[in-house]
Amino acid sequence: MIRVQNASRWYGLVVGINRVSLDLEPGVTGLLGVNGAGKSTLLNLMAGLLQPTAGSVTLGGEPIFANPGALARIGYCPGADRFWEDMTGLEFVAFLGRLSGLSPAEATERAGRALQEVALGDEGGKKIRAMSKGMRQKVKMAQALVHDPQILLLDEPLNGMDPPSRAHAIAAIKRWGEEGRCVLVSSHLLHEVEAMTSRILLLHYGRVLASGEVPQVREAIASRPLKVFLRCADARALASVLIAWPTVASVTFAGDGRNLTVEVSDASDFRARLGALLAEREVGLEILNPLDDNLAAVFSYLVA
Amino acid sequence: MPVFEQGYAPYDGPRRPLSKRWWPVFREEVQPYLRKRRFLFLLILALLPWAWGILLTFFHTQLGDSENVKAFIAELPKVDESLVAVLLGNFYNLFLLTIVSIWVGSGLVARDRRDGTLAVFLGRALGPLQYLWAKGAALGFFLLVFSLLPVLVLVIFQVGLTGEPAWLWEHARVLWGSALFTLLGPFTLVLFLLALSSMGRSPRLVGLTFFGIVFLGPAACGILYAITRSPLVWFPSIFTQLKALAELCLGAEVHPGEPGLILPPAATLCFFALLAASSVLVLAARFRGRAVLK
């Protein structure tokens, strides 16, 4: 729905993002990157708060920047606190609902429901000034949701939340994605992103380094063979077979001699060959576990 | 008991048209001031001279024929262009107008820039023009108390008490002159304060800057006037220009009989045109086609 085409944003001589192209699809996408990678810049461009220096950012073919029609379909949860502190959480969210075109009664009702959605029900009546960091985060999430947008852009929404609130927020974000909304969530915490989605967009120095499902991305990293852990009754016999395969780069014994760590250059070829082998011979395979096709490994291989 | 869907229900009800979304901002800007007693007291103070104007109308229309007070009342000013010029352009009215301008106007945009809420508002289907309109309307609403609003009340009392609608035709300038004064004076100040407020993040600093421009400006002009004796040195003084504008619009002197600092009408019109144009330029530079964030 949101299409970014060759978009660049420069801050004077400093590059925010550089020739980024992507399509934001329905469902949850995790936006990853180290500090200064350009995550917030990309979110601000998509939220229409920044104009691309070059390229375009469109929603349904229309530019987002300075386009109220497009902005009405977007809910943005900024990373920094942006409140009228003298209002209560409910008042603030309802006020922004009214700005988005809801009637006062409807805005108040939906603000209450949005606050419930992010687990801030009754505490939404507190003045924002008196709220903790986690509660403020929830207010920010609720204000992004109050006008029922199709697109949700969440800039580090879980910062400052306690563990139960995080779990609740993660479940809510997953649900929004399952409802068909396009949800883009930036975070530094890989395990939290992994809990929400397996689809990622990895930014580095303002450029898209990788995008797609984590296993696909992992397989595409040709310079780093995939590590697979195997445990079987006769590890030596299995190793002697595996080492002959062209896709196996190395085999290492570990532990009590029944454990193997295999480095594989082509995971799909390895899986096909192993499947055939298991069908052909009894090797007593007990455990088959890829060690580094998770988000943390992908992130460290690509960024570190 | 059935288990109901507890998920988030998409909203499919009516939405306010885009063109009317400025209203919540205007309301949120105005309401807090209407709850402040000190602010309301200031507005009441501003209306006191106008209450005197209404009393004058009452004296002339209801007691003017009474033999006991006839001579006394005959000496009192009548409600006409001269009285309205005095009420609009006197120091008391302009001073309170300035205080309210600072109180309400200094934080109009600066507060949103300081709190970061400008990005939240403008990221919500609210165009910069609507946003500025809402903010300007809030200040303009209060400045009406120092300009057109009390004039209208005075005129209503005048016509109501005399029962002579013809008064309106005879003194039409009271109405159109006041409207012109409001448009060129207070409303230009609204633009100026919006521009000034959009340049800073600290409402206090914006307020102090405006205070300095309004009150220290005349002091500097006074020193220059003492040296040069040219009335044109008063050109940049907002106070002097507002007074001159009241005289120009109503066609009467604010301080009749006193030797005034006479600025040419063209200079006054030129001043407000320049003030409005520069404010619009600043606002256009800061809002039109510019990213909300830098």
C-alpha cells in the first residue's frame, strides 16, 4: 500500500536514507537497524512529516507529504514524546480523534477503546504529566490507533514498557497485522520483533540491507554458511557421508561424540539431500536444529 | 454466555470533512483561557470603558430631557465616530490588547514546536493552513474584545435606546471604520504573532520579544524623535501605528485638542501592509511545502 521509490532524505550534508525502495504490505513488518541507520527518517517520510529530498513516497499512488487524504489513512506513533501534558491521556487521544474527523462523542468513545486496546483503560484518565514512560508509550500507541487507520507506523513502541505491557502490546500489534493493516514497527530489540513477525526490513547507513522473511534473508547471506546442529546415534558415520556433499563446508564434532555442527552453503540443497538420506538409511537422527537462521544471527551477520 | 469478539472494531461511521478539522484545535486553544479567572478579569477590564460608552448612550437618550441634569449631560460626549476612536485607540485599550496578545499569542505555534505536537497535528490530515487558521482564529477571537465586538454592542445599545435606526446611516463609519480597524490592526497583529511564534520553541521568549517590540520600540522612537523632531521616526512603533490607524479608520482624533504625532495615512497603511506581508512570508517559508520536522 505504501510504496517508497528511490527515496532519499538528506539533512544538509548528512544522509538520512539513501535511494530506498520498498513496498509496505499488509501484516507486520519489523524495521531494524542500528542507531542512525535511518529508521526514524523512513518512518517520518512514510508518515508525511518529512518530504523526500529525491524519489517518492506514495500511498495508493498518491504522495503522502502534505496530502491530508493520505494522512487520514495513517496512524503514527512517534519515538519521542509529543503531548499536551496538561491533558489526560483520554482527552489527548480523543482530541486527536476529533482532529481526524470523528465527532466529539465518537472520538471520546473510540479513545477509550483505543486505550483499552493498549491496556491503559482506567489509567488513561491521568494527566499525561503524571504518567510513567510506559504509560506515555501506550497513549502514543492509542493515538495512532484512534482514527482506525489502515497503516500503522510505530517507532519503537515498546520502549519503557514493563514485561506484561510488552507482551500485551506485542499481541495487539500481531492482531492488527492479522486484521489486514500494514504495520511497520521499528525496534532495537530483536527478540521482540521476532515475537511479532518474521518479516523484516533491515536498514544500514540509510540503505535497505535486506528485506523479507528471516529464513529467506538468512539463506541469501552466501558469505556465511548456515550452521546446523545434528544429534544422532552414529555421528561419525553420518559425518563421513555429509562431508562428501558439495554444499557442506565443514563438519565439527562436539559434546559426547553424538553431536555434530555442520556448516552448509546451500540450505535447501542440504535439506533435500538429508531428506533423501534419511529415507534411504537409518542414521538414528534425534535432533536437527538450525543454529543461526534466527533474527539475531541475520542481524549480526549483516550489520556487525 | 456467548463469547463476543473483543478485537478492535474498524470505524465506518461519518467523519468531519477535511475543511472543518481546524475546529478542535481552535476549541482547545480557546477553552483553557475561558477557565482562567485572571484572564477573564483582564477581558472585563478591557470592556469597562465600553460600559462607560453604554452609560453615555443611556444618559443622552433617557435622561437628556431632564431639567436637572440637562446641562451636565449636554457636555458629555455622544456616541459617534469620535468616541469610538477614543475607545479603540487609547493607551488603556491598546495596552490590554497587547497583554492579551502576548498571553494567548506567544505560545500559539511555539508551544507545539516545544512539545513536538506540531508533528502530531500536521501528521493527522490537518493542513498547515487549517492549523494556522485555527491558531490565528483563537487569538483573533480574543482580540475582537478590543475592537469590533464592543463597538457592535455599543451600536446595538445606541439604536435600541434611541429607537432610531437612521443613526446607523448617519454614523455608518462607526461600523465600517471599526471593522476596518479590526481587520488592519488586531488581525495583522494576529498574523505577526503567528509568524513570531512559529520562529521559536519557547513561548516565554516569543512573548518577551513581542513585549520588547511593542514597548521598547516606542521608547527608541521617542529618543529618535527628540533628536530629529520628525514624526516619521514613529513609523516602526506598533502602539503609535495602532492609534493612528484608529484615527484613520474612524476619521477622528484619539486625543482631541492635544498636539499629536501625526503620521501620514499612507505611512500607517504601509506599516500594516508591510507587517502583514512579512508575517505571511515568514509563515509561508516555515509551513508551505516544508517538512514539519527538520
